[in-house]
Amino acid sequence: MNNPKAIYERPLEEMIGKLLDMGIKDFSVIDAVRRVPRHIFIDEALRSRAYENMSLPIGYKQTISQPYIVAKMTELLVRNSENKNKKLGKILEIGSGCGYQSAILSYFADEVHSVERIKQLVNKARENLSELRIYNVLIKNRDGFDGWDEEIKYDGILCAAAPPEVPQRLLSFLKVGCPLVLPVGGSKSQKLKLVTKTQKGFEEEEFENVAFVPMLGGTSK
Ligand code: SAH
């Protein structure tokens, strides 16, 4: 094990191949996935499976999302924002988990604000991101239904836990023309959705079936 990074190079490339096969088209997204070592975010016992295209447990009954879904949601977010080819100003993420999706998002915005309801996961995500020297992601232990700060309007919001329906409150934290990407539904059936805020209200587009942990109210210390 002279160079631990080299051990993961091949599985990472295989995973990238899978994401391309599954329809991820945006090369800036592929590039970000290539730059973030997923094994850092996964407990040692499961690390050999870090580059399989599947969700894995991260403790506290939560999971790190499937790489394809992380890439797909990031693609929907960056391709549908007002400034398509420019770096975004601020992105809000709901459900930091272990911080993997936050690390990917860090390449697309000046600042990522991420909220997580489980205190221990806030600490875990902060540790993981500082190990990767990613400093433009701020994490708070907070109920995502309340967003980050009423005063801030975001260029995009990505929600990594499934509410039963689109939370109208989250739309109030968006700039006009900007997207909210999220899974919506209960434990039996969920759809990935893109909701874009318009002058008059919002527009909704539906994508594939997904399986996320539920978005729960309140925080757990
Ligand atoms: N994107 C994460 C995966 C997150 S799993 C990653 O890459 O690892 C979903 C996370 O959402 C869980 O950690 C869960 O605790 C959190 N969550 C659920 N409901 C929430 C809420 N209302 N506010 C904030 N976080 C929430």
C-alpha cells in the first residue's frame, strides 16, 4: 500500500464509465466526481465498496447516496440554473450526511450552505471536508425545512432527503429562475423532481424513481 490513492484509481474510473453509460452528460459533473475520493467518506469496513454505484450506510440509520444519483442531481442543478455556464453564487443543500454530495457541489458554487438534522453527521461531514481541504462548504445542525437563513436567496437548492411533497418554504429561499432538485414521495414510491421558481410561481418536471431516506422535521442533538 505505497500509494493508497492508486488502489482506488481503477474502481473510480469504472464507476465513471458507469455514470456515462447511465446518461450523465455534463463533463464538469464527471470531472467533479473524478476529483472527490468517495472512499474517504466511507467507514473502513465498507471501503472496498466505495466505488460501487450504490448507496452505503454511514451510521445513524442514514446512507451516502448512490453516485449516479449524486451526479444526476448535480447535473440537473447546474444545467438549470440561471447562469448555466458560470459558477453559481450560493447553493443550499439539505441533508449533508457524510458530506460527499457537498464536496461535489463545492466545485460549482462560491459557497455551499448545507444543513443536517443529525449533530453527529454534521461533525462527520465537517471532518471529511476538511480532510479534503474543501473550505467553501459551511454546515449547520438545523432542520432543513427552515433553510439556512431567511435573508439569503439561493442560485440552487438540492435536497438529499425525501419530503412527502414539495416544501413551499424551500421555494421561498430561491432566486427567480433557479432550481430546486429533490426526491418527493413516501417510503414506497418517490420521484426525482426539478422545480424551477418563476415570476408567477413554479414549474415542475419529473424524472426517474428514486429511494431516499425521509426528510424529517426537527433536529437530533
Ligand atoms: N448527501 C448525503 C446523503 C444524505 S442522506 C451524502 O452525500 O452523504 C440524507 C440526509 O438528510 C441524512 O443525513 C438525514 O439525517 C438528513 N435529513 C433528513 N431530514 C432532514 C431535515 N429536515 N433537515 C436536514 N437534514 C435532514
